[in-house]
Amino acid sequence: MANPCDTCPTKICCNPKGPIIIEGDVNIVDKYGRPLCPDKKKKSHVLCGCGQSLNKPFCDGKHNKAGSDDDDDDISDA
């Protein structure tokens, strides 16, 4: 039996202390509804999940310099 998430058109992967990766069709807009990603050909977007990016809402890799410990804060199924 297939995982129900395998049939979803959009996949969001939340990495502990790192980026949020969105794969699939998605419209990302600012608080005024203006598009932030006009490139519709792009199949994935990487958003900042650590709060350190200077290019918010997008990830710029600052989480790598912010340091991390090996204690994964895994997001568990509810």
C-alpha cells in the first residue's frame, strides 16, 4: 500500500535547526500577496528554518555557521 503522502502534489520537509524544503507546485507570497518566487520553472524552494538567514524567507546557509549539536529535535508524527 502506498504512503498517502507519496500522492500529494507538494512535499514539505522540515529539517531540525535547518532549512524547510518545499518540492512541487507552490506560490510563495509576501504579507501583501506579492509573489516572492516568480520563477515557475523551479521545482523546489528552500526556506529558512533557523531564523539566521539574511535573505528571509529563503535559506542562505547561515544554519551551517550557527552551529548544531548532534541532538536531533526530530519532528514526530502526531
